[in-house]
Amino acid sequence: MPTDDLRLAEQYKAIIHADFDAFYASVEQRDYPELNGKPVVVGGKPENRGVVASASYEARTFGIRSAIPMSRAYRLCPQLVRRPARFEIYRSVSSKVMDIFRSITPLVESLSLDEAYLDVTECETSEITPPLIAQALRKRVWDELSLTISVGVSTSKCVSKIASDMNKPDGITVVRPGTERQFLSPLPVQSIWGIGPKTMERLNSYGINTIGELAIRDISWFESNFGSNGRSVRNMCLGEDPRPVITHRQRKSFSSETTLVDDSEDPEILREIVIRLSNDVGVSLSSRGVRGKTVKLKLRSSDFVTVTRQRSVTEPVQLSSEIADIAIDLLSQELNQKNSYRLIGVGVSGFDSLENSQDAMQLRLEGF
Ligand code: DCP
Ligand code: MG
Ligand code: MG
């Protein structure tokens, strides 16, 4: 691997995206060495309609992936070893890895328990280049936690996230400044953040399969196909993503959104999704000891019209159920529009001053 990559800090940012390999399953293999080398999954029992949360790389050779039904996983691989999830342990591992990340740079943005962006622009010297920092990071995680992470190194969040997935497990992918477009060009369109299965199908029907084929369209094409997101989708296709790494302390809101596999107008389906998203946001808030006064619901209809509805309450919310109650109420008010929706998001903002309290400080020191 070249070591002089990205040594252009004055011009470029240096962003690392790090993600544990088969996170839950790897923690199980680490803690129960008899599972090493075996097809292992973490998830609920097949008889309880459980799904696979995480599959070891050995299990993946049988076609087993996250989110497939457990019963199907057993059909694909009868000798599969299933372990129930141990969330407390995963939370504690996550907290430790985030501490390792923060010992390298304070500019760490955690995306979930198992992944984060690090802005290492300022860590760079003539000897210490971003790829070397990334290698040192991988070694420290292995030495201290006996787990592997895969990392992507580039000038932006979008490219680094895609890159970290390219050489999994236990891999590193470096995309040098100026080669982002070339790197992205052969990849399928759904690698771009925000392009879900439905949009992918639509693009494929236009004969657009790769990011390169998408990138040559002009801005007006993007605007008519992606609405207000047109410009940022186009920029991402070109490898340009100016979004900064945002640490927890700088954050003004937490949100979660999803593009539906199939557009839906079914109130039950939409409510279920809102509950799931509220849960994501609730976990983010609770684990950081943050409460917020404003709950926001975002809906994008099939014809790409996006509306946001929000409500502020006097008593700040933190629990998933509190967030869901408000978000579902906001959703109910929109349902009479008889629209079909393609994207739903839930967010909480308006944080109280817990940030400065002793509890919040403790949580911050513990990571999350
Ligand atoms: N997870 C889950 N349900 C999903 C996807 C993920 O519960 N549908 C949980 C279990 C994963 C963890 O989140 O271990 C991290 O998700 P990743 O997408 O990073 O997947 P893995 O770390 O398991 O595998 P990979 O090596 O592809 O990153
Ligand atoms: Mg992972
Ligand atoms: Mg992940």
C-alpha cells in the first residue's frame, strides 16, 4: 500500500470510515473460541420467526445474510450455529472501540454501534499519512479487542464508507485524492447513499446500472429525477461530498430514515416503520443521555415530494415509546392525504442542557 497517499491536507480532508466485520457474530466467536471457523449467526429462534442480525463470514459462504429469516438460514446451512444476541456486551465493545477512535482524533462521528467516521486531516504529518493512521487503528483494535475492522480512507464520508466495504473482512481500501470518480464509476448505483432498491430498479430500467453511467447525466436530469436531493446525489456520484464529520457534542439532532422496499400507503406498514425509526432514535438518545423537545417526521411521497412535520413538547423526550407516540400522531395527520410514500424519517432535536450535567459527562467519557 502506498504510504504517501493523501498527503495534501491543505487541499483535502482525510476521512476514515471504520466498520467491524460481522460485528455481533465476531464477538460471539471471540468469546466462544469453539465457534471459530464455523458458520455462526446471531439472531432470534427460527420457531419464533427470528431473523439473522449478523452472519459470520463462514456463514456467508452459504448465502446467509443479515435480515433473512432464521428458518431460511438453517435451510441454507443445516450445521449453522445460532447464538442469541448479547446487546450489553456489544454495547460495551462499541464503547471501547469509540474510545480507541477518539484517542486518535476528537472528530469521531459514530453511525451505529459498529461503525464510525474519523476526520484525521489534522493528524497528518509528512511521516504519518492517513493510510498509516488507518493501519495503526486496525492494529490497535485487534490488539485491544481481538476483533477486526475494515476501513476506507478517502477525502470524503461517502467515498470512505463505500471503500470500507470493498475489502471486507479485515481489509483496507484507500482512494487517493483525484481518483474518487474513477473508483466509483464501475460500482452499482445502489452503493450511493440514498439510492434504495426501488430507485435502483427505476435507474436500471433507464439502462443506468453503474455510478459512472449515472454521473454523466447533467444537473437538470438529477433535479428532475431526485428532486431537491438532485445536486447532492450528483455530487456523490462524482465523489464530492462536503458533509463534515459531526461529533456527538456538535450534534443538534438525531434522526433515522429509511427508503421503503416498495412504496406504501398502508397505515399499518407506515406506523410500523415509524415505530422502528423511533426506536433507532430513542437508542441514540438514551445511550448518550440526551433528551429533546422537538420530534420531526419526514415523508417523501412516490412522486418525490418531501414534507416534514414537527411538534415541540414542554417535557423533553428520550424513550423510543415517547418519540413514537408523537411521530405516529404526526403521521396520522398526513394519512388522510392518501399518498403513497417512498421514504420515512424520524428525528429529535431541541436538546436540553443535560450535556453539561454530571450524568451526561459520564456517558460522554464512557463513549456510548
Ligand atoms: N444488524 C442487525 N440487523 C440488520 C443489520 C445489522 O441487527 N439488518 C446489527 C448486527 C450487526 C451490526 O448491526 O452485527 C452491524 O451491522 P453491519 O451492517 O455493519 O453488519 P456486520 O458488522 O454484521 O457485517 P459486515 O462485516 O458486513 O459489516
Ligand atoms: Mg459491520
Ligand atoms: Mg456497520
